Amino acid sequence: MRLGTRGTAAVELAILAPVIGTLITGAWDFGNALLQQERLSNAARAGAAFALTNTADSTDYTGMVQAARNDASDTTDALHVTAQQVCTCPTGTSVSCTGSCSGGSVWTYAQVTVSENYTTLISYPFATNPLNLTSTVTVRAK
């Protein structure tokens, strides 16, 4: 060994360890956020699928909300889940569900929105904390 090179590896490790740790934590943090977003998307799809089981279920908003909660395994009511009826004309213009359209009949949709705040392990300068994760699914009911 040359004189004066003892301990170089320890110094390099001391400098790189926090950088590598931060990269690993960030990768895990945002990977988990993506996993939670997928969970919310699946829950919203489950709520919308409940509306499609038969025509009577397309206005059973409590059932849609419960189906979404069940799919997300939300036993503590931590998710914010809403289900509503949305109506449009065939042209895509929003209209009251009791209204009428000049070009045809009113199209009725069931819309389920699931959202949750996800708190990251550490604060990042480029992202808000907590992250608001939201998924909305709209299906044609009639």
C-alpha cells in the first residue's frame, strides 16, 4: 500500500451511502405511490362494474361506493369514494339527467371517483406531500 491511501474506501462509502440510501428510498416511495394509484384505479373500476351488473344497480350509489371500498380493502373508511349519475347529449354536451337533447335521447352514465392522500416517507422538493391520488371511472348505464 502506498502511504496516505488507507481509509479511502471508508471515506468514499461515507460520501456515497446517503446518496444511495436516498435513491433507494425515493424509488421505493414512488413505487409504492404507483401501487396505491393502481389500487385506487381497480377500486373505481369495481364500483363502476357494480353499476353494470343490471340496470337497477346503475342508480345504487351506496352499492357502488361499497363495491369500491371492498375492492380496495378499505376497512377504516380512509378512502374518499363518490358515485354519481352524469348525463350528456350524444354530442358530448353535459345536460341535466331530467333534461332533453335536440339530437336524440339523453345518455346516462355512472361515475365512480376514488381518492386518497398518500404521504411519502421523505419530502421531495419537486412533489407535494401528501400526494393526492385520484381515479375516476365513467361507464354508460343506459
